[in-house]
Amino acid sequence: MLFRSTMWAVARNRLVHLVGGRWRDESSILQLLAEDVYQTFFDREGNQWIATGRSVYRLPAGQHKLENVDPSGAIGGIFTEAPDGSLWMSSESLAQKQGSVRLLYIRGSAVARSAKIKASTVALLSDTEGSLWIAPVNHGLLRAHAAQTSSGNSPQGLLLENYSHLDGLTSDSVSRILQDHAGNIWVSTNRGLDRFKQPRLIRYVDRPLPLIQALGTCADKETWVGTYGAPLLSIRDGHTFEHGHERKIINVFCDLDGAVWFTDDEGLWRYQSDHFFHIPAPEGVLPYSAHQVTGEGAHRTFPSFRRQGLWRFSDSRWTRVLVPGFPEDTPMSLLLDHSGRLWAGYVDNRVAVLEGDTGRTFSAGEAPELGSISVLLDSRRGILAG
């Protein structure tokens, strides 16, 4: 490895240093001849870390005497330094024949006991946000959110996320992990190269907006905004466009044909090709009670009406959704997933799904306590509710 324009390496289990065009054996100088060296690492303060088959040593910057910080007997593997200066290390225990990743050093002192992530690791990285990326042998990728305690030397609450070929990785056999200057995580496998792109949250500053009630996006990446006190708005390339007069919009969604559907205090609307089409409410239903709406298009749309439940609008005909196993109440949120299933969230911690003519309700006893389900999202890992 390169540190301050000098090259260090481990060759034949010896620590060597390139000085004046020649490799110098540092193992003899540091009195490590009796131990096999497996890894060396320099932290941001210039301290050198050396992992051998017996211990982990620290050589403070500018000094020549090693400190034994971990005489555990585990074979040291890979070091990585977190943004707060704490040092993590992977190791293999010959006695237990098991690998792990653990916190080694924090706030100027060694960690005697810390939580371990059990994994024989081939690659390890701490990103700029403080998360650990771990590549277990042939088991994809782990991301650990490691929260440090405010006092003491032990980490708490290691939250693990697992990524595999089922989540889009080219292979479960990961060999290298890298973070670039933009914050993206690059992962190499035996079948290709993957990138975890760093999300960016950018404040919208084109114009001030009143109370935003709804957001939707179309396949052409145009974003639609529904507000209380402004026309229907669309945003493209950072610029805002007004459509029609001022409204009190409740919900917005874009169908597969690119038409924008929304509900306001006048009822249900469809907007396409610069024209507004008002959809008359079902007989006996007050137009201003229109609430949520989702669907595929004019052939299959699901609006809900306050105190009037859920309805199906298909080819200009209305039908009340009354299916065994599916609530008759008015849902707070609606979602049509990629499989064509209709999901509905309710005020009392219930989530229901409608597939064809079959309904199922997940009650409070089957789901986490979320309260009023106001948003649903179709993701690679399933349906998310909040």
C-alpha cells in the first residue's frame, strides 16, 4: 500500500518497505521475525497497524515501538477506518474456525469486547456515512449501520442489510468494494461490476409552492404536484408549469398511458393532451368526497370516496368493490403494484390486498403497529407501508 509517497507491502508473510529503490525488511526491525504478517494499514493520523497470526499491533506515528492491542490469536484480515476514527477489522479464529468483523479501536483506546458480525470476509469498507460494507465469502454483500455509544467502547444496535443476486448483484461472490468521490459504492464480483448509486436530495427552488398534498411521476420522468391553492403543477428539468385554474387537490397519480388522474373538491379528474376531463361520481356519491385514486388507465382505475368505500372505474362504468376478505371502509392510501395487485392502507393499522376477486386483510395482530397507513410503496423487497 502507498502511504505518504512511500510503498509498503506484505510479502511471504514479512512486512517490507520500499526505501531508496530497494525493499527493506521491516519485520526484523520491528522484531516480528517470529510471527507471520498478514496485513498492514495506515489510519488518517499516520498510525500503522499490523496484523499477524498472533496479534494486532499498532505503531504510533513517528515512533518505533509496537503496541500489542489485540493478543487474541485470531489471524488479522482487513482493516477499515470509519469517519469518526474508529477502526474495524476482519479476522479468522483458528481455534473456533470462524470469521468475524468487529470494532478494534475507538477514541484512542483498544476495544476489549465488542459486538461481532460473524462472517468470513473477503472485502471490508467503511463509507463516508459510517456504514460498514462487508463481503462474506460467497454470500453477497452486507451493509451494517453501526451506531456508536456516547460513552464506553462498545458499539450498539448493528442493523444488517443483505444484498444478493436476488437484489440485482451480478453474483454472490464479491471480491472488492470501493467508494468513489461522489459517494457511490462499487462492488466487483466474479461475474461483473455493480454500483450502489448515492442518492441526492436537492431542494426545489424554482418557485414557492403552497401546501403540497400530493406528488406523482410519469414514465417520461415529469413530476406532477397537487396543492391547496394552486393549479395542477408539473416539473420538468427544474422548471415548473401550471395547468388550469387554482384547485384544492388531494391526490395525484399517472397511469400507464401518461394521463394524470387527480381528485379535488370538485371530484375526480383525468388530464391528458392539455385537456381536463371531469369524471362524474357514482350515483348517490357526492363528487367532493373523492379521496384517493390509482390504477392502470381508463380501463381499470380505483378511486375511493370518503364514507363511500372503494370503487372500480372501467370504461366509464362504476362498480363498488365488495369482495370477501377486503374491507368496505374507505382506504387512506392506494397502490397498484407491478403485478397488478391492489393494495389499500387504513386508519386502524390495517393493510389489505386485492388480487382478482380474492381479498385479504392484514390486521394489527399480523403487522407492525403503524397506526394510520397514509403511504404505500412497491419496492424490490416487497410492499412498504408507513
